[in-house]
Amino acid sequence: MALFPAMTRLTLHAPAKVNLFLAITGQRSDGFHDLVSLAVPLDWGDELELRVLAEGAGRAGGAGAQSGETRLRCEASTPACEVPASADNLVQRAAAAFRAATGFSRPVDFILKKRVPVGAGLGGGSSDAVAALRGLNALAAAENPRCALSEAALGELAAQLGADCTFFVHGRPAIMRGSGERVKPLNRSASATATADSGAVSASAASAFLRGQRLFLCKPAFGVNTAWAYGEMRERARAAGLASGSVYLAEEEAEALCERWRRAIGEGASDVRMLGALTFNNMEPVVFAKYPALPVLATEFRERFGLTLRMSGSGSACFAFLPAYADKPVAGAAAPSGALAAERALVEKLTDCVHALWGPTAFTRVVEIAGA
Ligand SMILES: C[C@@](CO)(OP(=O)(O)O)[C@H](O)COP(=O)(O)OP(=O)(O)OC[C@H]1O[C@@H](n2ccc(N)nc2=O)[C@H](O)[C@@H]1O
Ligand SMILES: Nc1ncnc2c1ncn2[C@@H]1O[C@H](COP(=O)(O)OP(=O)(O)O)[C@@H](O)[C@H]1O
């Protein structure tokens, strides 16, 4: 048996996510909220590099690292992506959880290239945590396959790190339920209201439908604190009393709306304006009330461009389906140049609009849905 791992270095993509559909259905006795969400990974995100360090006398001795040591360096592409490399960083927390669960003690150096803005509702931190778990698991497996965790065990560990983390273990369009930890990839999901016919969406149909759909993503300079947004919903629901249904969406309704997505996918609908109309997020009212810049831009997008701008998760990032790709080419084929030019012109106008309303430091990007 090799005493030193064969694998000493690897790099992982940590994709961002968008919630195409997000219904918070109520608060549970443990304080967390139940939800139903259709989330998709993007072709863009952070990058996490792992390097196994040589064990030695420790820093004091100047040579090598100590057993069980985890180092982290964060390189942010913009100030909005800056995150401390402290023990609170989800990469550090994931490493600590993995070491505790497996006994893996090789010292590791993480280099996190942050591109996803923090507090955006794009799941950057959760995705980094899962990338760290996956990377460490690969290193552990290279050293001794019996030390590696199964997918199920990785999922359980991930769930302890954040409500969104299980989604990233699957890494494909999926419906999240419970507090987010119950994840079913879309092509294998059957909703509570699905009939035998409508539930049988083939993997290839779901995959062809969502993969490569292009979204315009934007985020103002400020972020939103997820715990605050949930807390605000709780307060509003408490104040509404019996009318708390004005804050939360009943689970049956959420499932029915989610089912509309599944039908659209099953039928291979390609009208991106219709897709925009299917997007939903009932966290918007609390977040929009505090941050009016968000609904102001949503109104502008609707009135000037006929596009639905929807918030992702607890915000502050928002997205809109890009219509220029309505005639999306088959994967791998070149897009018709007319469609590309039309999209470029639209994106330019959308970007100008974002900067005019949110200022020059607002973030914009065109992304594609991945992982289908
Ligand atoms: C809103 C969503 C939608 O996908 O995404 P983001 O906006 O964060 O990306 C998620 O539910 C966020 O998941 P995540 O960001 O992992 O949340 P966590 O760190 O686990 O929780 C932060 C805090 O939010 C509250 N929380 C979170 C999830 C949930 N189902 N109910 C809650 O009440 C809790 O107060 C918790 O302490
Ligand atoms: N590696 C990380 N990347 C981003 N945020 C992190 C990370 N580690 C810890 N955090 C903390 O997690 C919180 C939310 O992170 P993030 O995933 O960016 O937002 P969201 O939950 O809105 O998608 C922030 O308070 C941030 O400081």
C-alpha cells in the first residue's frame, strides 16, 4: 500500500446555482423553513484547487505542514467576491467535517478562486463546501479506497454544512424539498401531484430542454443575508396570524406550480418568455420591500424588454431567460449568427439598463444552465 497518496493536486469547478422556482411553504418546529424549489447549476462558478502538503516538522521547524492541517487562500476576482479565509469559511468547515468523519489527516492547502459574488442567492459558499468535500474524498480514495465516503455519506455530510449543499452533491437540475436537503434530480422526480404520464419525463427530454438555456444574471453591489430574509418571512407570517398564507405558499400549491415546470419540460416547450412566466420566488416580497432597487429593475425589464426578472434564492442576484436563443441549436452545433447577434445586442441593452439603475459596480453576466 502506498504510504503517500498518488494524487497530490486537483482542481474542481464549484458551480453557482439559480432557483428557477422557489416556494417557501412554512416554518418548522426546528426553526428552519420547508420549501419546494427547482434549482439548476450553472456553467460558471468558483474554482477550488487542493494540494497535498508534505508532512514535516511543522511551521515552527520551517519545513512542511502538520498532520490534519488545512490551509486556505482566497483569491477574489472582484471585491463583491471577497470572503475571509478564516475557520468560518465553508471550505474550512467542510474540511473539518470531512476529517472528523473519515480520520483523513493529510495536510491540505486549498486555493479558492472566488468569482461568484457573496450573499447573492447563487449558492457560492455551499458549492465551495461541496467541492472541498469532493476533493478531499478523491484524495482519501487515492490513498486508501476504504477511507472514501459513498455518495450517500457525502450527501449527509453536506447537509450538515448548509441547506443548499445537498443540491450541489447532485450537481444537476433538481427539485429540492424539506429545508433543501431532500433533493431529486429533475429527470427522476415525481411530484406529489404527478400522474403516471406527466411524471414520466424522460432523462433525455429534461436534459435537452434545460441544458444550455441561457440566462442573463445581475447583482447589485449589496448582498442579502439569507437568515435575515427567512427571519423576515417568519415575522410577517406571525403578524399575519391566520392569514400567514399571504407569506408562505401552501405545499400543495407549490407542488402544483412545480408540476407546471415538469410539464413544460416534458413537452419540450421552448418559448423562453413562457419560461420566465413560470419562474417564481415568494421570498421576493420581503427582500423587495427592503431593497427597492430590485423591483425597480424588474419593472424596467418587463416594460422595456418584455422579460421577467426573477430573484434567485434570498437574493440579491436576479436572472432572466434570454429570448434570442429561442431557436437554441442542438448541443455542439454552432448557433445561427443572427441569433447570436440579436442576443449580443439585447445583452448590451440589459447591461446598460442594470448599470443605469444599480450603478457601475453592479455585476452582470450571461450564463448557461449546466449539468442536465
Ligand atoms: C434561500 C436558499 C434557496 O435555495 O438559497 P440562498 O439564497 O441562500 O442561496 C436556501 O434555502 C438557503 O440555503 P443556505 O444558504 O444553504 O442556508 P443555510 O446557510 O443552511 O441557512 C442560513 C439560515 O437561513 C435560515 N434557513 C435556511 C434554510 C431553510 N430551509 N430555512 C431557514 O430558515 C436559517 O435561519 C439558517 O440559519
Ligand atoms: N467560501 C465561501 N464563499 C461564499 N460565502 C461564504 C464562504 N464561506 C462562508 N461564507 C459565508 O456564507 C454566507 C453566504 O454565502 P453565499 O453562499 O455567497 O450566499 P447565498 O447563501 O446567498 O447563496 C456569507 O455570510 C459568507 O460570509
